[in-house]
Amino acid sequence: MKVKKILYSQKAAPYVFVIPFILSFIIFWIYPLFSTVKMSFQSILPGQIEWVGTANYVKLLKDTAFHTAIKNSFTYMLWSLVLLIPFPMLFAVLMDSNLVKAKGVWKAVLYMPALTSVVISGTLFRLMFAEMPTGQMNKLLQFFGSDPIPWLKNGTTAMFALVLLCCWRWTGVNMLYFMSGLKGIDASLYEAADIDGANSWQKFWYVTIPLLKPTSIYVLTISVYAGLAMFLESYMLWGGNTSPKNIGLTIVGYLYKRGIEKNQLGYASAVGLVLLVIALIINVVQLVLNGTFKKEEG
């Protein structure tokens, strides 16, 4: 009876509802995090665990493959930020206006790639960017009078393929985020701007963009994480975790290579923690610069 009384108590009810979240947070986030920190100071081999201190981190500083992975991940992240924030915002504004007809069709077309499996998407793009003359992109080059090129064997063209795959998959998702933000803007503000004689560009610049700031910060935050954590797209584009001169190697790909393929879990844990710290620093800095932590004036 006491248990039943506690469960039906108004004071206990909030705690009963949050217990599943707290348990899942501890089991699937806190415990793995502390385990990873511990493992990063160890050398872990099958049946053998040895405490090595900061040796894994010292090794990371000299690891040229890791430096290449960081460079690739940062380049990919920066291009995704440049393309996947302004363009989805513009598309959302267009969808919210009267300039576009059949809005439901366009929304479905833009969002559909996000529903496609990364495995399928990566395979399709690998075939598109194949170095044979029969590849779609090489056929396009031949149409304009250029010779076929090995797209996925050159750093610049390979990054172009990765970024194009990213934009194809996520433009529609980010567009929906911005469309949700647009719904929260009071129409009277646009009416006031019309009365003041503002044109479409001025309304977009002085009304839409400032009031979409919370949505923009959210999209920026998740895009930073997604850019640095990208792995499966690269894995499928090259048909494995290997690419010529590591031009497609990412931080998570390097973590996978060391932890799963080479069974160096201690070293892979150090790689994962460095990735976590980098992502946290970038996002905390951008949140501070965007004034997210400023107290509202009461």
C-alpha cells in the first residue's frame, strides 16, 4: 500500500516521470563518457589492459593521419555551414511567400532525400562520381567538352562530392526548421514595415533574419556537430574506410579505423574525446558570440 501511495502521490509524480530519462541519461551518456575518459589513458588489447597515462594524447599530436582527418572534417563542416544555413533559409522564405505554387509538392521533393538511407545515398553518389566515362558527372563533363576525371581520387573534387551529398540530404530538413521559425513571426511586423515603405529585401534583412535568430542558432549548433561527426557518408562514397591519400578520412572515420578495424580502443577513446572537446568548444564559442547566455533584461 505504501508503494501505491507513493506512486499516486502528487509530490512523487514528477520524479516518477523523469526517472526513465535520468536512468537512460546515466546509462547511455554519463557512464560511457566516464568509461571513455578512463580508456583514453589505457592501452587496451584483447585480454590485456595497461595504464599508459597521456601516451595516447601525445601520440595524437604526432599522428599525421589524425591531422588529415581533422582538416577534412573541418573543411566539410565549414562548407556545410556556408551552404546549409543561408540557402535553406531562403527556400523557407520562398515557401512561406505567395511566389511559389504547389508548396506541398516542393516540400516533399526537398525533404525526401533525408528519408533515403545514407547507404543508398552514398552508393548512388559513388556511381555518379565514378571515374569511368560512363559515370553521370563525367558524362556531364563530356557534354561540355571536357575529359573525364577521377572525382574521388582528388581532394578538391572529392570534397565537392561529399558536400553535394550533404546538401542533397539536409537542405529540406533545415528548410523545415526555418519554416517553423517563420510561423512564429507576427504578421503585424511585416504590415508595419509595409506602412514604413520597406521593400521585400528590407523586410527580409531587418525583420525576418533578426527574428529567425533562435532558429539559426539551433541549425548552426546541430550543423557543427553533424559536420564534425560525419562518417557514414564518407564510408559509403569510397565503399569503405579507405580513400586515396586519406582525402575522405574524417575524425569519426579515424576513430572507427583505430577502434574497430585495428582494435586499439584506448587510442580510439582519445580520438573520440578530442572530437567531443572540439565540438563543445566551437559550439560554446558560437553560442556566447550569438548572445545565447546573456540574461534578458527584466
